[in-house]
Amino acid sequence: MEHPYKYGVQTVIDGSEVDDAHMQKEAEMSETEVSDGCTNVNDTHVIQSTLREIHCDPCKYDGSVQDVTGFCVSCTEYLCQSCQRYHKKNKLTRSHNILIDDNIPKDPAAFRTIKEHMDCSRHPGNELRFECVTHKAIICAVCFAQQHRHCVDIVDMETCEEHIPAEVADQQLVTNLKDRLTVCKQMKMKEVEELKKQHEQITQHCNDLVEKWKKHIDNLGIVLMNETDTCSQQELKKAMDCLNECTDMENYLDAHKEIVATLTLYGSRKEVAVVSRSLTEKIGMCEGILNKTDHSKPKKLVLQKISPSTTNSIGSVSVKETVAVDQVPKQTQTESSMPNDKTACMEDSSTIMCEENVLNVSSASIEKELETAFAEDTVRKPFSMKIDKENIRLISTKSSRDKKLCSICAITKLSDGRIVVAEESNKKLKLFSETLILVSEIKLPSVPADICSIGNTVFVCFSDLKRIFRYPVGNAFFGEPGSFATKQSPISLSVFDKNRLIILFKKEGLQTSPLIEVREGNAIKATLTHSDAEEFNGIKEATEVVRYGESCLVMAEKDQISCYRVDKHLVCQERLWIYIKLKKSKLMSPHGLICTSGNIFVCGTNSSNVHCVLWRKKIVSQINNPLCVLVDSCKVVVGCRNDDYLHVYNII
């Protein structure tokens, strides 16, 4: 076998005497034609020049420098002519293989690596010689004598014919690996170039983004200054008008005294009667104006600042994997690495594109996937709380760019505690901080029907568009949205689990019951059905749906809330309970159904209240047209139709 570090064919001196005549003869033969008939004179000169830089290893211990004429494979040492002769004379080294002339390696690393592999790790200095088939281990003589002396199936590696030599090893595998390495190197080189280009492009985009932010901040500064001027001028005008009115009143009162004195001294009875009545009316008017002025509280200008520290970034750069199937060698592709056309979809920053008909999902696969999600479970007990109805905070949701009165139709809480509200009249999403300060807003393509959130991503459904949009929420802004289409009009969506949504669609055509789907993005994971029994007629009026516990669905229907048990076959088996309007606590037009902390809350839009369903009582009353509610451990937040404010009730 040709060695990668040698030239020509291997020549071995095995047990024969090496003298000067033999070395001279070999040197002369190296300058003639080699076995394949090609002249190798230039290669010989190169080898000789290289060997002049390598010196005899044993002679180095004597401090002498001798030219190399051979290489001992067993000792992995270079030998000069003298050491080579002694090597053959010594009985211990007489059987060693010595390479000469063109076969002397330029680098002994490969030979030393082989020796390292042959050395026993348990007993250094002893070569591995035997194989214990019982323990599937390669062992040395010491291992054989100590640990494996009772093993029956021991094979001598030198005499075993089953162990093939290295020259007949699987060269095809090596060739395939080299081909794959070539392709991988090309791909990585291309990736390096692409990364450099992308770095330049993103750097330029960052500079452009910074400039846009600077310009935007300048514009916001101008808007803030104009707002400051307008607000201050309005209040200043009001204060100056009041001051002028007080001055005029003071002048009139001074004149009033003089008129009364003159009337008393020189006026007739008729004049006294008429003028006195007129003066009394004017004095009463002055008193009314003065009372209004006295009871008016002093005004002051307040700047509601958004600290720059709340905005940690204006963007983010991440690494996204890309699949380049065409660059993978055909012989290295396996079934597991091939793309599945039925489930593959393309996604960009604005829209998720997927044309695959995902409705044809077998019931067996759905049942297997969601069996654990709908396992039988008991409903958790609701947590107890007391609401402070006296001290209500009103948080303004109106921004300077809102042209209409706000209508908060839905509200959700992100994983980091911030709140996002959907506003139907101005068609916006608005982001509030944990302390309920308006941070950012984004214009929506249409009137939102409902929203929910998974992590820091907000999902918005639009009934008229038959689409569901996905908005990632950054530190102080909404990211670029993505969307996917639905066949019917979605009217309600909520979180099914950490990856999936449960969506309720509007009845269309000849449908007798609403369509309810469990989705993961564009992929339909399950379609829920219900029994045709008469007691389920109420489900036809469902307007909202949420998951409760592990085996229940709660639906907002016409003036009632119903809880259904769902089995592992995704069929509503029975209605567990109904929450309907009572004499003292009416529920009319339920909206904003949520499940949180083991309890269920819903707004009664036409009954102007908010109900805690499992308590069977109203927790907020006398609130005009509530549409949505958010409940956490410390507060209840309610949004209403045609109302610029969020109503915040503290939990005590």
C-alpha cells in the first residue's frame, strides 16, 4: 500500500545485512526508472534535500549530527548508516522493519500515531495483541494474564485471518467522506462570504435605522413642543380670561358703591325701586361667578415622561437557520434529511405562506397528539379576592393621533407583565407598561375581533379579512406582523397551550353549529365537534371559547356561560354547568370571556357589570358597556365601548 508520506513503493530490509555497497547500489537505482516506468529524478532530489534537514535520532543523544539513511518503523526513529548497521546486528532490533531511500517518510507522525494506538492504555509500554470477544475489547498480554485469564474466547490478532489488513479497508467510505468534506468546505466558504455581505448590509441598515430614529425622535420632539405650546396657551388663556373677569368685577363693585350712595341721596322712590332690583341681580351674578372661581382648583402643566432607560433597543439581530438541500451530495441524503413537501411552508417577516390542505387530518393522529391535553382532570378551585370599589383608577388610552373616541374591545397580558389592548374604533393595538403607561401603538388593517398572547407575541383575528395576524412585541415597539388565512371568519381566539390557539369561527351558510379549531400557526391540529342531543342547542349561539382545566371548554353563549366536558376524541360529551342571569346579578350579552388563576371572568356588556362565574356573582357593577376584562394577582382592568379610559380596580 502506498503511504501518504512516502514516494514510490515501500522497500523493507528484513533481516539482511546493510552495507555501504548495498546503500550505494540503492542510491544508484533511485536515479533510474522506478517500477511504473516513469522517471523520478526530481522527486529523488527533493527527498534527498529534505532528508539533509533530518538527522539521526540515536546520534542526537551523543551530541553528533549524522545524515539519515533509513527509518525504523518499529522504533519510529530516523537512523544514520552506522546506526542502521548496528540496528541489524542487535538481536533485539534485528527483526525491525527499516525503510530506506525513497520510502523514508518526511514526517514520522503517522507511524507514531499508529504506535500510540497500539499501546495499551491500562499498561503503557505493552502492545495490544489480543481481542476478548466476550468483552469486545482489545487487550495486551498483561490484560490477558490478569483481567481476562478466565475468558474463553480470546483471539490472537497476529494469526487471526478475520482481521483484514489496512489496504483492503473500506476506501469507498473514505471517498464519500472526502466528497462530503469538499462540499461542506464549499458551503462554509460561501457562508463566510454571505455573512460578510450580510454584516455590511445590516450595518448599513443599522445606520439607516439610527438616522430614522433620530428623525423620528426629532419629529416627536416637535409634536411634544407643539402640544406643550397648545396646552399651555389654552390654560393661560383661561387663566387670563378669569383674571380679566375678576378685574372687571372689581371695577363694577367700586362703581356699585358710588351708584348706591348717589341713589340714596338723590334718587326718587321709583328710581330707588327699579335700580335697586337691577343692582341686586348684577350683584347675584357677580357672587355666582366668584363662587365658581373660588371652587376651581389651580391648574398646573405636567410632563408625562417616558424614560429612555425603558427602551433597551431599537432592534435586534439574530441567527436563523436556512436549508440548502440542493447543496447536499445525493449519496449523503437520507430519508430523515429530505424535506417533507406536505408539511413544509415558507415564512417571511410579513406573512406565513402555506397552501397545503391541512384539513385532512386523520382522527387517529389528532387523538394521539391531543390525548394528554384532554385527559380527565378535576376543575381547580377559584382563588378568593376582595375588590376595592371605592378607589378606581382611570388610565387614559387616548393618544395624540387618535381621531375617534376609544373603544377597548380586547385586552391581554404579555409574559413580562406588560399589557396590550385592541382598540376597534381607531383600529389600533396599544402597548402599556407594567405601570399602565402608554408606550407604543400600531395601526391595524381592519377592526379587530379578539386578541390573545403567547409569550411576547400577540395574535389578532379579523372577521372581515378572514385572517389571523401575529405581532411580535419588542421592548418598546411592535415588530413586523405575520399572518395566515382562515376559510371562515374568526370571531374569538384564546390560548390552548404554550404553542397552540383555540379559535371559534362564525357560522356560515348551512352550518348548524360553530366551527372550533385547535391551531399551531397555519396548521390545523384538531377540529372539535359536539353531540347532536337537544341539550346542546345552546352551543349554536357561541360567541367566545376558552379552555378550562384539562378536559373542559367554556363558551360564552346568548346571555349565559356554559361549560362542556370534552373527551379524548375531541367531542363535547356533556354540559357540566350553566351560568345564567339572576335577579340580583344579571348577565346580558357576555363578552371578554377569560380563564385565569383557576377562575372564569366575563363582562356583561348590556348589563354593565363584570362577573366571576364560579363565584356566581358580579365583582364590578355600574360600568358602562364593558367589553373586556383582565385579572391578575393585584388588580382588575376593564375596557369599555366608547370610553377613552381603562378602569383599574385594586384587589385587596
